[in-house]
Amino acid sequence: MLVHRRDPRPTTRPWRATSPILAQLRTDPALVVCDLVVVTIAYVTALLLRFDGNPPSVYWAHLPPFVAIAGGTYVLLLAKAGLYARVWGQAGAAEAWWLGVTAGTAGVGLVLLDLLPFEQRVLPVSVPLNAGLLTVLLLAFARFHVRLREQHRPPAPVDGDAVLVIGAPRAARAAVERMRGEPLARLRPVVIVTDEASAWHRHLAGVPVVGPVSGLGDFAGVYGGQQVLLLPGADSASDARVLSLARDAGLGVRTLPGLDAAPSPSSLALGEVAAEALLGRPPVAVDLDAVRSIIVGKRVLITGAGGSIGSEIALQVSRLDPAELVLLDHDETHLHDAMARIGGSARSVLGDIRDEPFVQQLMLIARPDIVFHAAAHKHVPILEHFPAEAVRTNVHGTDVLVRSALRAGTQRFVAISTDKAVRPRCVMGATKRLAEQIVVQADGPSRHFCAVRFGNVLGSRGSVVPTFLEQLRTGGPLTVTHPEMSRYFMTTQEAVSLVLQAAATSQGGEVFVLDMGEPVRILDLAQRLIDLVGVRDGRQVEVRISGLRPGEKLTEELSSPEESVQRTSHPKVFQVGTAMPDPALVQAGVAQLCVHAWAGRDEDTRSLLFELAAAPGELEHADRVVVLPNIDVPMARLP
């Protein structure tokens, strides 16, 4: 029996998390005492100044109760404004503003109190007025002196590479402070390069600001630069332009995050700046406003949720307020990592999409309104040697999910496909082509089933960029299979945004593709990565041509000449019009194919797979397909 266990969640929370008011009023006893002392000093000083150091005894008598009222007023208002719950070591303009407003309000109130028509004036009106001004200064000094001292402390000398920081002044200042706070990074900021002319010939955090970026080579010579730190949104300078200038000047290039990494590549492909530098284009932005309307309040199931795409879908969907989020994967470690990434706001299920009884029961219990199907085998060279295994997951697993989703009343089903499904030459591409047919032909009047086709994903497990990064860590060489090989690339965030956008756009039965710009030569990608990391130990990293692997194409396509490409409501999302074979033929062929696959007949599986995945006009031997008497047989139980 399938038992679903929700992740344990605490039934109670600490008061700080559940009571913002109490958290705001939380006080620091030492700071309260300090403020009371400050108020006392301010009033005594103001009284002494008013009478040239010799005030009348009557005012000395009135001073203690007035100071007690003043101290209580300041402490109460400061606590109400949350100024005892701030981290003053990191305070900035916002804290200074609220401190001035709060202390000023207290000072004005005490002046008005002194002006009340008592039989005898408690204190001369100038005393609370001057004391209020003095209190503001002393309160600010008590809170900001640590930060001011740190800012004016001369930076400790750093023995490391001289870095030229490229970016907008505000971002550059933050980067300089970060480098100084991470001595293990062994990076020494020597100059800030920016295209903002208003900042030239000034200093930020003790570092001279120069420009423009076009003078990068000259600035490197003058200031002795060894590395370039390229910040996100670096003015009008494109990453490709900076890479070219840095290469000409013999400089290595770094990006944020990852200041402390050497040679730094572990996170290069994951940041927007690195992605733009590698792709030669800015990342595609997809508007997710339309997506919320189909996610909020709905039950969502994600297969392959531990993978690169699946875990990112889970992360983005979890932010859109689904009624329930179920993550399914057969790998417990990756499933655990995906759950940890989204903070536990989901239900994890460990299981295999190829196990039909399990999937059927899961679907009937979870009753998902939306299914995002990201589970798949994807590595081309490996699957060329194991076609039966590829079919078991990519074809049979998809068929099981689709039929189970239909029984459970699923409204939307979005399958992840690939550009390798276009005129497939490899086993992986053929299985994905067939999976597209299974999903699209399951569409109906009350449901929206579609597939999303895109290119390679930067940073996904086993893809080219992580492979290059690992080779860079060991000093190279970087292996490229062919000098003219090119691929379409996108970031994980782009891919997932497309998947979600397709779910919102779909009217049913579509195959979607994304406008990903021009394909990128793998050889150029390798060189850009080398440029980002720079020269190590005086050696330039070598690029070695290793030769095409089984099933690989030199170039990939997002659509074939036989397919029409139409615009959708989103400017970067397109619909591919593709002719599908007869549904009954596909259904029968899939059943026969799965019999071959589960029997372990690799060659029969490969032959029938490519026949079924061919374009309808190329499928000339339909008589070879044997229609099984019962196509609903649980394939996972076949020998």
C-alpha cells in the first residue's frame, strides 16, 4: 500500500517569528541604559550651559523628575520604532532617518510639556530645546560610532591579485568592501572602471574611480591590474566586450558570486553575468504574472523534481502559492536536496515513474491539477548503448504518467522535451520525439496537454559547462568533440520560466519552443570559460578536439523544415505546428516498443524506436507494428 507522509512541520513557532509587534518592541537592555544615561547627560549639560555653570537650586530640584519623564519618553518611542531591534553595526541611512525622526518627536513633545501653564515653569524652555538637539547627536554617536570607526579604519594590506572592478559605482563599492572582508580571496581592488562620467576622478571606499571601460587596457597598465571583476549590470559594457578587452590586456575575468574561488569556475555558469558572458546575449526574461493565475490554489505534481530542471520548477512554483506541491523522484539524495532548497513547503514522494501501479495510486491520491513532467534519461552517448533503458523511462514512463493523469482528471500536463527531438539521430532524441507525440495526442476538450522543447541548459548535471568547469579545476585540457559543433543554450531559470509560461499559454495539443537567439559554438564557449577563469600558473589552458560521439549532430534545430512556427502571446515563446501520426498507430507502437524494451531486446527496441519517431511521411512499414490485445497491461511488471 502506498503511504504518503508529509514532512514534519512544527506546530508552534518561536514568538519572534509569529509576533512582529513583539519582535519590533524587543529591547537591548544595555542600549536602553545607555540611552537613559545619554538623556541625563544632555539635560544636565543643557541646564549648566543655560546658567553658565551655576543654575538656581529650584531648577536642580525640578530636573530629576523631568529627566525621568524625558528618559521614559525617549525609550518608549525608540522601542516603538523598532530601534532597539536593529543591527547597528550594519546600520545605514534608513536607521539614521528613523532615529532622527523618533528622537526629534520626543524632543518636541518635551518642549511642549515644559510650556504647559504650571504655577512655576519647570525648566527654562531653552533647556529641553537644547537638550533635545544634544540627545539626537549623542544617540546617533552611541549607535553609529562602531560603524564609523570601521569605515575610517585604513584597509589592511592584502597580498593578492590586483583587481580592476567594472560596474556601477554603488555595486562597485559593495564589491570592494566584500573583497576587503574576505582576505582568503586574496584579491586587492586597485581601481574602479565605470562608464558613469559623473563618478570619474573620485574615490569610493578609498579606491580611485576612472573610466570609461574602453580604456581597460590602459588602466591595467597604470594600476598594475591582474584580474577584472565584472559586476552584474556593468553600465553599458556588455560582457562580451569586456571579455575581449580583458583578453587583449592579458587579464583574467571574475564574476560574482565566487570571489573566493580559485580558479573560480564552480559558480560561473549560474550567475546572470556569467551566463551573458558565455552565451553572448542577455538572459531571456519571461513574465510570470500570467502563470500565477493557473498555479495559485492548485495541486501541482513535478516529476524528476530532484534534477536541475525539476528542482528549479519546484522552487519557482513554490513561490506562486499552490494549494499543494508534490515532488516525485527516484533518487532520494536529489529529492532531499530539492526539498531543502524550497524550505520544506512541499510533499516529497520517492518512486519510479515506470512503476505503473505506483504512479496510478499516487495520481489518484494526489489528484494533481497540473503535472510538470521533467523526469528523463538525457545523456546522449550513454543512451546510445542502452536504448531499452532509454525507452523504459522516456517513453514508457511518459505513457504511464499521461494515462494516469487522464484517470485522475489532471487539467494541465507540461512535458519537458529537447531540440534533439527534431529529426532525431540519437536514441535520446527519438525517445523524446515519441514522448512529445504521447503527450500532445492525449489532449482533450477539458484539459491542456503540451510539450516544451528547448536546447541545452547551462549548469545542468552532466552538461558541457559543468564538464568544462571540472576540467578547468584540474588545469585542462578542455575537450571539444568537433570545432564546428554548435548548440542552443539557455540558463536554468530561462528554461523553467519557459515551462511555466507554456503552462499558462497552452490551449492544448501544442509543442512550444523558445527564441534563444543564435546557436553558440562549443569551441567559443570553451574559450569564453577560459577567459573568465584566466591564466593559471603562467599556463594557458589547452582546448583539445576529441571527435564526435555516437548519436551527436554538429548542429541542433528547434524545429524542422516540415514544421511551421507561429507566434504566441509571449514574444519569446513560439508554437511549433507539427504533423502527428495516427493516435491509434502511436498507441499500438508504444505498446510494442515497451515489450521490446522490458524484454531487453536492444536492437529491436532501437529499430522500432526510430521508425515510430520518424516524420509521418517517413513511416513506411506500419505493418511491422503488432497491436497488443491489451495496451493497458502494466509494463513495469513485464519480464
